[in-house]
Amino acid sequence: MASEVEIANLALRKLTASDRIDSLDDPTETARALSDVWVPTRQKVLGEHPWNVALRRAILAPKATAPAFGYTYAYLMPTDPWCLRVWGLSEDHHGSAKWKVEGRDILTNEGTSLYLYFIADVSDVATFPPHLVDLLAEALGESIAYRITGDRNAEALALDRYRSSLKVARSIDGQETAETYAYADAFEDARL
């Protein structure tokens, strides 16, 4: 279980910066740099993939006011926890329902209720598994690299490390599910 400060200091170590912080509110340039990017960077990382720790489900009721045209119903995205990204509608309930996000609304022709999968903004980093902690540290490092080091090469290297860590983290996270998908092979395609 990592804290915000531990993740921030891990980001600094990855940049080989000599500074460390005791709080994101420290009156230092390093702490200010980390504090400035903390929330948007965490949200960016969470939105990159349907991380198991951030996936949520909700059943939504339609809004009283329908969209002006194109769709029959509008549903407000969840706010507690905050929906960073719509992942999809329940296939068990709606099958191949068509939907579109506009602003904070989900537009669809599905009425009565909407069974939603979404990526939530999880602010409690103590719930993050190690692969996500490491990825967030890499993302923070990439976000502050130039500001801390003044070196564009360090910034480019941090971005490369983030991209590499993202692949690893996605792979690890994907191993924590038992969902299976059926795919047709060439023989089955030919028969159809």
C-alpha cells in the first residue's frame, strides 16, 4: 500500500533527482511540481486502461430531458465515484446497444435504465496494486522531468519508460480476469 508521497518520491528516484518530499504541500519547487500534476496525471493513468481497481458498475435512470435529436434518452455519467471514461454497456442487458458520450451525458435509444461499466477516478492510491503504483510513478516522472532536470533527454527517456511500463501493467492487470472470448477461426468463417 503506497501513499501519494511514496509514489511521488518513487517518481523522483526514477528521474535520479536528489530531492525528496515529505508532503505534496511542502514549500519546495519539487513538491510544487509534483502537486501541480498529481491529479491530472493520476486521472490520465486511470483512463489509459480499464484497470481492475478502477472499474465500476452503475445502473442509471434516464434524465428528464431527452436529447434534441438523434437519440431518445440521455443518462448523466456517475459522479460518485467520478466517471473518467465510459467503458461500455452491459452486454447481458443491452446486447449491441449503440451509445455516444456528449459532455457528461451518455446518449442512447435504450430506455428505462442503463447498465453501465465505467472507469472511476480512484483517489485512494493505497488501493493501487504494485504495477499501477509503478506506472503512476513513471507518469509523474514524465510529467515533471523537464521541470525538475531541465533536460529534454531526461524527459524523452521518462516518456519511453512510461510507455514500456504501461505495456507491462496492462498485461499484469489483464491476467486478473477469468473472462473468455470466442473467436471464429478460418474454418468456421469459411462454413458461414
